[in-house]
Amino acid sequence: MEWGNTLIDDHVLSLTGVERPRVCFLPTASGDADHYVVRFYRAFSSSVCEPSHISLFRRETGVGDPRAHLLSQDVIYVGGGSLVSLMGTWQAHGIDEALYDAWQAGVLLCGGSAGSLCWFDEVLSGFHEGPQRRLRGLGFLPYSNAVHYNEEPGRRTAFLDAIADGMPAGYGVGDGAALHFVGTELAEVVSSRPVSQARFACLEAGGGVAEEDLMVRYLGEPVPLPLAA
């Protein structure tokens, strides 16, 4: 749901192989912010899919049975915000277990920022002011993850320090880039911007941290190279 850029949203829908996929939005990390829900419905209009959302901070969830609804979807899209709030709320409502069952059933799970971090074993979060925090995610993907990797000051350094301190090997992802996993294996990295970066970092035998640039496939038209002078 990048403003003015639908490349990743379109890519997500194409991965379902369904003409009008059912897409459910979970805005939990933002406290079910109205503006975020509106933005979702603008991006995923009823002309291209069957959009819905589940609210956990309102009296009405928006659906009759959240678990049954999640299991009936083609895509579950998790919004950004506070990972701490998201994890605690999901566990209280049993959404974490429903998401695992949906994943096992073949539902495509995705999201940005906290909606990306939540799928991993351990992550680095900088949502609140202060130092970066190591947090536990759902653990579907047995790696670590850090988002806004190049854009937020100190994020990369904190991620590498955390891996040196025992956090699992994992992925540092810049804005505009998206990791595409099939099961627990990374299939490819795609991006909505001509220049986006993603890296894999792991602990070396000698105790240092190795960082590897990953190949990123831009989803738009190729950008022409400037002519040599």
C-alpha cells in the first residue's frame, strides 16, 4: 500500500492465481486506525478482489468468526505499527493460532513493517522511541528480520550487533523491497522501486558477522541506463 505505487500490491494478488482473490486486512498493529483501513480498501478495491478486514479493538470485529474468515481467504495482509501491541492482541484473541492454520492451508501471508516482522522467529523493532528492541515474532520463518534497514539511522548497526549477540541469522530489508518465501525457503526478493536493497546476515565461525547482498528484482519497467559521455 505504497502511496502512488501499486507494484507490490499487484504482485501479491498475482501470486494467488485467482481472478478475484479474497484479501483480508489485519490493521491490529495500528490499533485498527481508520485511515489505514480506508487506505487498504482504496488499494484493494472490489473491482479487483474481495476485500475485508478484521478489527480487534472495536466492539464489532467486522466478521462473524475471525478464525473461519481467515482460513477462507486467499491473502492475509498485515499492516504496520507496533509489533508489541500486535503480538499481545493476537495472542489474546487466538489470531496467532488461526494464522498458523491459514499458513498451513496455503493462504498467502504478507505485510509491511510490523506486518513483515511478525512472521519471523526474532526481530529488531524500532517503533517506539529509544534503543532498538529484540522481540519475538510468530516464528513461522526460522530467521531474524529488520525492516527500514537502510532508511532508519542505527537500524543496520543494531541488527548486526544483535546477530553477533546470538540472534538468529536473518534478513535486513530496505524500504520498497519484499522477501518472497515459499514455505520457509526464500524464493526471491522483489521491489517496488528501481533501487531497493536486501541483505542476509549471519554469524561467522570466528565470531564476526557476515553480510551478503541479495539479488532484488524490480517489478516495474527496466530503468534505462544513462548514456556514457
